[in-house]
Amino acid sequence: MTFLSISNISKQYGPVRALDDINLTVAPGSRTAVVGPSGSGKTTLLRIIAGFETPDTGQVKLEDEVLANGPAIVPAHRRGIGIVSQDGALFPHLSVAENIGFGMERGAPDRDQQIDALIDMVELDRGMLTRRPHQLSGGQQQRVALARALGRKPRLMLLDEPFSALDTGLRENMRKAVARVLQIAGITTILVTHDQAEALSFADQVAVLRDGRLIQAGTPQALYLTPRDRATATFLGDAILLPAVLGDRFADCALGRIETHANSHTGQADIMLRPEQLRLATIAETDAGSTCVGKVVDVEFGGAVCTVTLVLADAHGGETLSVKSSGIGLPAIGSMVSVTVLGKAHVFDKAAG
């Protein structure tokens, strides 16, 4: 079932084509993340959905209502869409309670109860209701902004990089808290972000934009493990890209023979592995059946996840690889290790750029 339908949306600013024939559907109650580098068109798409911009061509439909059909649009204030921006955009002269209640009917008999329920929903103390925004932390301000948006009972929630101004640890906690609140409320959500990890962890569906075009949309797992092209693969995370010769469900490459999913072709091709698919073991721990051997040239300690750089032996092409490894039992620089591949390699279609 489709809740939001974006069909053939295009937008041009002078000579710049910001969006080029975008098609995307969003299921009810789901969370979709629109991700892409700066200038990819993701903010323009969000503004068109919100009603702040008009498309040149194409249609936006929410449930059974057409919100935009080319330049003919329903005004933003009549769309029933909530939005939370990067800075929260709270009114500095109003208290937290007044900010949350902004947009609610002032004479409603249960207005105070609604405000109490909303601040409880975003997991803030009711004692904060009398404070002003400048007396709150960044994370608290974002929760108030979310409560204010929820107070208008939106059909759809748009999040415009709402966590980007927060510290790393707080950003992760806020992301989880917001996802939990929206899931409880049952509100369909679209997040725009430049943070790939944020998109993958937050959303049920991820849509990748590049140069105004929708490159690929699907589940986070599908995009991460089977990206459409090399640019998408490296944008969504660290990737090991290797030339290979394909056979029937296998690829011969510098790491030896690796299992692949069913291929539509044989012969020369490029394959992708994620660094966490590689496992290292010192030569002393290796049996004769090891896949290949390399020399460790650098170790970057990162706590739970560390990066080990190694150069494969000449017999395996002398490739330089970066491998994700646990911080426990890291090999020493200069040591020889074996490399074993877990799972299957992804094969790029020859037609993909």
C-alpha cells in the first residue's frame, strides 16, 4: 500500500537541474531516509513535498490527495505535514509549553493535557515547560521541536537533518529516541540527511540521490550489500572494489575464489566486498587452506572497530586492502596474516556506472 507517491518530479533553477524525473513511493507508517552528497537535490525534494517549492513537472500525492501537479499545488499550511529542521526553529520569546502548544486551538479545554502528553512522549521532564529555548540543550530543543510538530497531528513528518548540529553520542541517542516516538505515534516519516550511517540505521527505506537523480531505493540492507554502482557503494560506506573474472556463482580475484550471487554474465567484472567481510589471522594460527596472505602495514585503533591495512603478497596481486577488525587481538605492524572472506561478493552490473 502506498501512502506518499512522488511521480516524475523535476525542478530546474536556471541552468541547474536540481531534480530530474524522481519517482519514489513511501509506505504508511514507514521511515524513509533520503540521502546524498551536497547538491544532490535532497533538500529540494523535501521542500517540494512540504509545499515550500513547486515542481516544474510531476505529481506529489499523499493518500488520496494530489498535493502538487506541476506548478499547481496545495499550499503548505493545508497539507497536514509536520517538519523539524536542523536548528529546531523554536520561538525564543516563548516558553517550552507555548512552543509545543503553538498551532493548537487556544480555547481547547484539554490543551494543557495535550501539551503534558506531548512532552511526556518526547521523554522530557514537565518541569521544563516553563523554560525558554536558550535554557535547553541542543538535544532538548530538538525534542521540543518534535513535540510541537506532533501537536499539529501531522499526516506526514519531515525531518530536515535534525541531528546534524548535535555531538556524536547525543546524535545517536536522539536518533533512536525520535524513531521510537514516531513509531509509537504511527506517523510516516521522511528524513533528509547527508549522514550515511544515520540513514541506514534510522530508515526502513533508503533513497540515494546524486546529481538530481534517484540512483537507487530499497531497504538499508539491500543498498548496503548490493549497491547499484561503484559511486553508491563507496558513498554508503567503506568498500573493497576488485577486478575479477566471473564464473557460475563465483569470482576469481586477488583474494582467491569468492562465492557470488547468481550472475547475469561471465568474464571480466568488478566486485565489491565490505571491509567487515574480511577476517584476519596470524600465519601461526592459519591452516594450509587459507585464502591468501598479506603483510600488515598499518593499524588504526578505533575502539570496538579498528582498521588494519595490509598489502597482499605478490602472488595475490600486491593489492592494498583495509580491513575492519575487533580491537581485541589486533595483529602487529609488520606481521603476516591470512585473509578469509565471509559471505558473498556483490557483482556490479556492466551497465552500471
